[in-house]
Amino acid sequence: MMIERIDELASFSLSDLERDAITLCQEMIRIPSVNYGDGKGNEIEIANFVVAKLFEVGITARIYESAPGRCNVVANIDGSDMTRAGLVVHGHIDVVPAHAEDWTIDPFSGDVKDGMIWGRGAVDMKNMNAMILAIVRKWARTGYKPPRRIVLVFFADEEAGSIYGSRWMVKEHPEVFDGCNEAISEVGGFSVTVGENKRLYLIEAAQKGIHWMKLTAHGRAGHGSMMNDENAITALSLAIAKIGSHIWPQRYSKSVKTLFQYVAQATGKPYEESDLRPLLPELGSAGRMIGATLQNTANPTLLEAGYKANVIPQSASAIVDGRFLPGLENELNATVRELIGPDIAIETITRDIALEVEFEGPLVDAMCKALLQEDPEGIPVPYMMSGGTDNKALSELGIAGYGFSPLKLPKDLDFMALFHGVDERVPIEGMVFGVRVLESFLENC
């Protein structure tokens, strides 16, 4: 049964804050702010929505348009102590495409089903955007001031490299972030159940770097019926097969080691720092993503060659998605070159840095305290994300960024599969937990 209105869910007793967060999430999902890549995106409708929702409670926001329709929204929330360094609280308002025929329900309906809000962006990351908006709207209505100044930013284009979003804002409008030294955003603070129902809350303290590369082999064009020992497709195929089947050495960062120490403690399993892979199954479905943070990776993702069945092409190309651990970019690049040999050309398509920040200090303490306040049995832990967020751009301004968009999740939910996946959805109970935690954190950080 489809239920569109939260007040039809008799099993939920919601505060005004929680109800506002859920309603805002539904409304934002219903605005299809799809980013198709290659500059083909448009955030203007959802940017106007955010501005209007802030204006309703007396908060003035400004839209920064980096290109026609590519919109970033900024609002400043004064703190009770304006001498303190500011905190950037940011999200992105674009989403990846969704093919409706693959979904159980309309991906832009924002409907409630099975206790969850369904739709593209429910997890990535309109749920967090809605929680942020609900909290500052509550503050404005009650006259509350957080302990420090907050720069509220909703970026464009995160799903296609942030060229029109955080990268543009940092380059063209760095003054927006003046006086800020820390930031929080997506993909952290969510629960993973291990062992005997022990909940780890993974706070993102590190991100792998990105090197997307185009590999091109050149050969001798000719008729498909003739012998050809300079076939570009053959050369390229051999090269990418070596990359795709390469076993990368294990390399463990500080965040990764700390996470697995907690996993071992929570499950009673041995911690062997020489090889952490035996602990991966304890993380369930999250182990697929966490496993990628134990080593560099390089995955062939696209192929392009030829134009006719009986013509051997002069060249063939492949795209490889390379991801490197903090401090190991050179190792990734050198290994790829060694695997493919000297005759395959490499062109960088996209490159971005790796990040790692300390899992300590007042900000981290405030995150942990807020989580434990709502779940006293929870265990806050750091983790490294295999992908990246807009915190990478902010790091160029010296801003230390964390992933903290808290959610308490069902044990059997394959959360990582929902990012960019079919039937993306977020549990209402998880959001209720999350907005409470986020409010407590922002009022005590």
C-alpha cells in the first residue's frame, strides 16, 4: 500500500522537527534535479525551493549560478559566539538519473512504503538536506542561535565532478567560506550491525583519491579478413585485462586500522594488522565498499573501438576508474604504466585528491556524544570512503571535512547498494534518529 502522507502512519509519533524533515525530504525528491553529466544538469528548481523554505522562517539565502541553471545556495546562520571559527554544513542538491521502468515505484514520487521514503535522492542526499533545513527552520522559529556560526551550502553538480558546484564556489567565491575551519556533509554517521547486534556508527574521516584515465592503443588499420599483428583492439584488450585482474597489495591507513580494531573488539575476532581482509565479512554488505579502502583499485569501465565488422580500426580506447589511498597516488600510476607497457597512451580525464583527517578533537567528540545520546550502545568509529564528496574542494581552503549524516539502519538493509541504485529509499525511523542526532551535534559542537 502506498502512503504519501506521514500523518497516515499511525505507528509513528513525530515531533514538529521530525515531521518537517520527512516532509521536506519527500518534497525535494519530487523535484527531479537530475545531473546527466557533461554539463547537462539543472538545479534551479530545487535551489529556488531551498531558498523559499528558508525565506518562510526569515532566513535569507543567495543563489550562486555557475552556469545557466547550475545553482548553488548559501545561507549564513549566526552563532552565539561569533569569535569562534565557522562550521560549513553542506549538501548537494543534484541526483543521478533514474530509469522509471526499472523501479518498483515512480523514482520521483517521494512516496512512503514499508516504513521508508522512496525515490531518487532519498539516500544520496536529499534526506540529509531535509534534516539540515528542518533544524535551521526550527532554530529560526524559536530564536535559537547555535554555539558557532554556520555557513549553510547546498552545492550543484556533485554527481558529475563538482565543476559547477563546490569546485567553482571555492575558486570563484572563496569569501563564502572565510573564517571556517571545519565542515560536515554526506556519507557518515550511519549504523552497521556486527557481531551480536552491536551497532558501529561509521563516521567518514578519509576518502580515496580519483584518477580516471583514458588508455589508447594505436595500430595498423586494415581489412578484417587479413592477418594483422598490429591490431589496436588486441593490444588494448591485453592491457586492460592485466589491469582488471591485477591483485593490488594491501595498504592500510590510520582510519582503516582504527575501524578494524573496533570491528575485532565488537565481534571477538582476531585483529591481524598484516591482513585485515578476514574481518571484512563481519561488516556484511558494507564490506564491499570497505574492502576497496584496503588497497588501490583500478577498474576498466568503458570501451570504444571500431566502426564496422570487417574493418580493423587504427585505434582503440578504454576508460579506467583508478582510486588511490592517501599518499599512494604515485604507486597507482606507476603500477598501471607497468601493467600496460610503454606503447599504450594514458590521458588523465579526472583527477582528485585523497583525504584523511584526524578522528579526534572537539568536533569528533561532539559527533560521538550526539550519537551515544540517542543510542547509548552504539560505537562511533572512523572509516574511509571509497568515493569522494565536496569536502575535497573545501580542503583546498584548509577546511577539515567529515562525513556525518547520521542514520540508524535496519540490520539487514544493504545501505551501500542504495547509492545510485534502483529503488533507492531511506527508513523513516532512521531519519527520525538522524535529525535528532544532527540537531544535538549542531547545538553542542
